[in-house]
Amino acid sequence: MFSTRDVQAIIDSNVRLAAFRGGVAGEVAALPPVQPPLQPAAADRPWLTVEEAAGYSGLPASFLLGLVESRRLPALDVGVRAGGRYRVARRDVDAIKAPTIRKRG
């Protein structure tokens, strides 16, 4: 059974309560409220960091960074930020084609 004070705390501050296992029977512990994620998952965003693009495409991040630096993969230079300096469009990552190898002779 919950005390009136605990029920009011749930109503006022969106505090979740969980049963306490051990100690005095009926004792409860307050858990912090669940926070929603701040940004959508990488699969839902049109712009990706180089690391996210590597995970999305299966290509090495160093390869993608080389394409960006040689200007063969368009990217936005967002400056020094968390997640790296460049953002690439998902559609441009999807458009990367495998190089063809020609036989000599």
C-alpha cells in the first residue's frame, strides 16, 4: 500500500515508484522520471555524421572521410562539434557505387 504522500508525489512530479525488495515490507523507492530521447534515431534523419554513415552503409569511416576530403562525397562542414566535423546526406551515402576494376591486357 502506498502512503498519501507518495501518491501525491507521483501526481505532482511524475515520479515512478517501484517495489523495494528487502528491508521493511511495503517500503518503496522513487525512481527518476523516464526522459524521451533528445533526437531521432540515425535511421530517421536525413543528415548523418561520418560515423553514423559508416554504420548505416557498412563502409569504413576512414573511407567515407577520404571521399569527403577529396570532394567525391558531398558533405556539410559544421565545424568542430560532437560527432565530428562533417554531415553527409543519407541519399548521397545511398548513391555511393562500388568502383569497377578493369583487367589489364
